[in-house]
Amino acid sequence: FPLSDGKLMLLGNAEIAGEIIAASPPAMVRVTANGNVDTTFGSAGRLSITAAQSPWPNARLYLRGVARQPDGKFLFGGHCLNCAGTYSAVALRVDANGTPDASFGQNGWAKIPVPQPTSLWSMGIDRQSRIVIAGNVVENGAHRPMVVRFASTGLADTTFGGGDGVALVTLIDGATVNWGATAVAFDYDDALLVSVASYLPLDVPRTGVIRLLSNGNLPLNYGNGGTGLRDLTREEGSKISAVAMRSDRRLVSAGWIDHSGLDFYGARLLSDGSLDNTFSGNGVARYSLSTSQDEAESMVLAAGKPLMAGISYVAGNRGVSVLRLQSDLIFTDGVE
């Protein structure tokens, strides 16, 4: 995340000896404008926050989502085992120095009980500063998308889902496709746009976008007729990993597509979930960046231009790839 003084704040996880990688604690690194580690931050520029600092003894945290609030505070989100219960959605809010925010939840930590077992890894903040974490839940051996919403204070948002802040989504082909939510974006009417993908491998990996109303309900008039899902599966399979809402309410998505090897994949949708044919002629596009495999994992809109980042595999080596697309937006300040 860029800071006002030209520095960058990097959010992620820190590997701890003897700890499983999936449960690595949230971590922050501050980098100067010239790319060096800022040693005035944390301990030699680095800071990690362990489960032992949470309010819950013996907690095992899986915090993979990150976000920044408009006021500059940072959020980590995911799920927890044994946080005063079996499974919980968890959000941690810290200030610019990495100190847990005492005004949020329990000294910076907040949780909402969720069905189990579950995995939560995507995170976002809506226009009302409500915190959304998305992933999936397993019920009777099948995976369903699950979305959890916290109020800005860290309490469960009782206007969402079943009144407990938890929305479980039933999608078409749910008996045969293990769906999970991969990313969230927010419309100007407080609806949520959620990308979904098949959680476990299929012969043809499935993906698409759903729209949830502000209360967490799934309207079936979005996307493909009567399903509530805009199916974006193409060629030999595909996956959407990131979504972002433009100021003109067109939704941009990024991920990968299998075309005898993986390429970056982009799609753009209109507000009703139909494909935007002004994007690449049919609403979808693929981009081959290397001679091997390319997988877009994240995306932001920079002055309206989609900036995708991901991984490329070349000759057995893994590297980072970045792709920036042009934008046809006339205005990019959101006032149009």
C-alpha cells in the first residue's frame, strides 16, 4: 500500500520456525521510496503479530486477507480455530505503526462465529467502512461460498445474512461443484460483487461472479438467466482471483485461463452481470506473458487502468509478472 510520504507498507505473513506456513502470523514491512527497508519501522523495518497477542488462548489463526481503511489503518482477515469456539471469522485492525487498534473489537481483534469447517481468505471494506471476509464452508461434504460482514466497530453486522453477519450462498451445480468465494468488490448501492471458483479441481475448472444484495441475499436475475451467477468459465477452464469496481459500475476481473497452458485472464461486466462487449469485443480476454504458465493473482485499478500481478513459470523457475491494461474511462475520480 502506498503511503503519503512516498513509502510503501507491505502486508502479508511471517514464517515462524516450527509453525505451519498456513498459520503464519500477520506481518508488516515498510519500504522507503527508493525500495530499501525502512529500519525506523518495527524491528529493523519488520513487524509481526502472533496469535499469542490475541485475546484467545491457544488460538490458531489463518489470516490471509489484507485491506487498508480510508483513515490509513490496516486490516488482516481470515479464520481461526479455537478462538473461544470451534471456528470463527477474524479481523485484526492495526494503526500505521502496527499497533492493534484498541477501539476495534477486543483490543484490535474481532471475531464472528461461523459454521465449520471453513476457510476465509478474501477481504474488503465497503463504502460504510464495514469489513467483509469471504471464502467457503463445507456442508455435507460440499463447499459453498460464505461471506461474513463486520460492522466498523468489529461487531457482527446484524443486517447481513441470517442476522449474525454470515451469508451462505447456494449456487447452481452446488451438488457437483465445490464453490468458494475468491474476491469481493462493492457497488454504489452497497451490494457486493463476489468472484467464485471451483474450490477443488475439476476436469474443467469453473469460475464466475455473483452479486449479493446489501443484506446478503442472492438475486437470481443477475448474470446467466435465473441462476444468480455470471459464468466466466472459458476454454479448458479458468479462475477469477480478483475483482474491482470502476466508477462507471463496470466490474473488472482478473485471473487465469487454461488454453493449453495458463494465461492471464480478464473480463468486464456491466451492472446487470452481462458481458461488456466494449472490452476486447466480447467482454473477455486472455494475455500470454511467457511461453509457459501465467497466473494473475491480484489486481487494482490505477487511474482507471487495470494493473494485474501474478506468477509466471518459465523453465521450471517461478517469477513475478505484472500487466497493465489501458482504460477507456473519460473520468477516473469517481464524480461522473
